[in-house]
Amino acid sequence: MSEQIHAHKILNLLKATPMAELELRQFITEQYGLDARFRTCKLQGFDFDSLFDFFKENQKIIEVENKWTMNQAKVCDHDHDHEH
């Protein structure tokens, strides 16, 4: 199995480009494949459905005008992919 994708990549994507769940699912499949697995700072082994549920349950994402976007107030402040 390839390296797990950090959940912050997906959150940052949604921050930049809010998407409906189906749009996000299609994007992830195109970018990472059907078998993509994700990790957070503490957990790992998520598939898309479990990651999306985790985001909703922990209020990491919020739905605005039928599109999901990152909830900045609920996301830990790590700079895994921050570029200057």
C-alpha cells in the first residue's frame, strides 16, 4: 500500500475549493485512486467514507450552500503542506 494521505491535504483543498461530497469523492478518486487511505495527526487507515464521516462528526468541515468547506475554527494548526 502506498503512503497514506494526510487529512490536512483534503481540508486545505476544501478551504481553497469548497465541493459537494460527490465532487470531492470524484476528485480524490482521480488524484489518489479508489483505494486511497488517509491519516490524521492521531489516527490512520481511513477510506473516503470514514474520513468524510470523521470530518463531519468532528466539525472539521461545514456545509455552506450545498458545498463542504473547511471549518477553520476546528482544524488543528499544523503546517504539513504550507508553502511560503
